[in-house]
Amino acid sequence: MLLGPRQTGKTTTITRLDAALYLSLVRPDIRLEYERNPSLLARQLEALPLGGSKEAVPPLVVIDEVQKVPSLLDVVQDAIDRRLARFVLSGSSARRLRHGANVNLLPGRVVALRLDPLALSEHSTRSLEQHLFFGDLPGVATTEDHSDCNEDLRSYVVSYLDAEVRAEAMVRNLGAFARFLELAASESGHVVNLRRLSRQLGIAHTTVAAHYQILEDCLIGERIGPLLGGPRKKLVKSHKWLLFDMGVRRVAAGEGVRPTRERLGELFEQYVGLELLRCLRVSGTDSRLHFWRDADGPEIDWVIKREDGELVPIEVKWTSSPIGRDIRHLLAFQRDYPRARQGYLVCRISRPALLAPGIKAWPWQRIDEIVFEPE
């Protein structure tokens, strides 16, 4: 099961597979055909050569945007159990799969993978400002003309509202949701205060929470939980939210490309968080990304909690000349958490530098090495 936001390359990837049968449920005529008669797929699978043989490898079947006809998953399970086929399934929204009544999630039969926008290691020739302002969707990242990039990003935001929200009838008032999306994009990277946002939008805080859930289900919102525990008693317990792509975030928020220095620092922090998430997803581990904040004291932008319990605190600063005061919160964190043996200050420095025992200044271009444990 290959999940990912729209235009991250899922269809491009799966159409390159040598499949005995390929179904694209994006096409309305094909989708309607299988909605009316899901058993049609079962008959087609039974007609495939070598299907059901105990000796031969079952043929490969690809179904694109499977969440549009979730009833097909019952047929898929039966086909897997009868060795009629192997499947690659894709989807750009997990909402129908997670919340639909009686949806078969193929327990024990599916490996879920996530396809994100391009990681830094996949497209490393762009400037930091290009990453911050235009994001990393493949179609945008490979476009030279900034006006074309902006047009593509505007189209993405509009088509998301139409294709995902309106088509799946997730909200009754699309205008109110559009205003929420703009505010959520502006607030991306901050700790979410649902009641404050509800007052700004004029809707119930429970509705705001439900809207954030829509962002997560449609794979364009990333929920980052706080790191709790330790000696401090006033740790923030609310979540941070990130929009999945910096370019989509900027256009959804209605922002330009000339932010203040303070805002540049905030955007840089978000970008590093997204890059860490992408690296963690492909790391093959159960490591998780958190943040840490004392309501009355220090805070750490990002904390990796490795599967063995080791903590890796990461501060992000818009500086090319880090100094001692930039790491004071890292030092405080290490005093509170003995398992945080190595901390990082990600910045615009050209090469790594030791700032204090157990704390390094680290170039933003090498974020992936933090996840994969540099020597």
C-alpha cells in the first residue's frame, strides 16, 4: 500500500511496474464500473495466467487510488488468500480507509509505505530559499520558472479543496474550511491552541480539531507530539502541526517570498522538521520525531527518540556563525536527559563544528546524517 499526498509521484512510480493488470480509479468511468460491481475484479483476477498456482509467483496487479472504491479491498484479500495475485495499491487519502464503515484494512496482508515530496538527498542542487518558498513536490522542484512554480502551487491548493474536501463531502461549509486552511498554513510549525483558533475562525474548537484531522487523513498535515517525562513539571502537552510541503504551505497561507529574518528562521525550522520526518520514514527504524517545550523555560525545536530510547535534540537557527548562546537550550536539555549524549544546532554553517562537548553545529545540507547517526 503506497500512500502519499497528491503529486508526489505515486502514479509515476507504479505505472513503471510490469503489471498483469493495472486499474486507475482516478478515471470516473472505471471507478463507476467497479463501484457498481466490485465482483468484476474477482472475475478478472481469476482469468489471469498462473493465478492460484502454489508453485508459480502470482501475477502482479496495480490499483491506483484504491481509497476511491474501498469495497475492492475485500476482493483483494480474497485474491491474496487464494494466491490469485500480488498487489500494489496506492492512495492519496487515508480518510475513507481509516474512517469508512466496514472497510477491510487487510490485516496481516499489507505493508504500508509512504511517498513524500523529494528529500534533500534526492534533489540537492537547490538553494535553501528555494526549498523554503517553493517546496519539494517533484513537478515544482524541477521547474526553473518561479512564476510557473507559483501557478502550480496555487492550482494544487485549489484542486485539493475541490478534489479531496468537496468530492469526499468532508465538510459542509467549504468556505469556512478554506479559511481554516489559510490559518493552519500560517500557524504551521507552531504548537496548536484549538480554542484560540476557534475564536479567530468563529467555529467550535471541536470543529477545528476535526479539520486538523482531515489534513492528517489526506496526508497533507503532519502531527508532531511533545516529548514528555523528565524532571520538569510544566512541559507543553499540545501538538505541533506541519503542512507537508513548504511551497504548498506558503501559497495556502497567502504569503510572498520576502519574509522578515525572524520569519525566515521559523520557516527554516519547519523545513528541517519535514526533512527529518522524511528521513525517519525511510530509516527502517521505529524512531520518532518530537519537540520539547517548558511553558516557563527552554524549548528544543525537534527531538528524535530512537528505538533504543536515545534522545537526539536538534535546534535550528538562521545563522552562519553560531555562538555559545545559540546552544543554551541544548545544554539544558542534556542536563535533564542523560540519554541525550549528542545534540545538534542545524544552521547555515558550511561544515560541522564542535560547539561544546556533545553538541555540534551542523550544516542544513546534511540533515539526513543526523537521522542515520553520523560518526
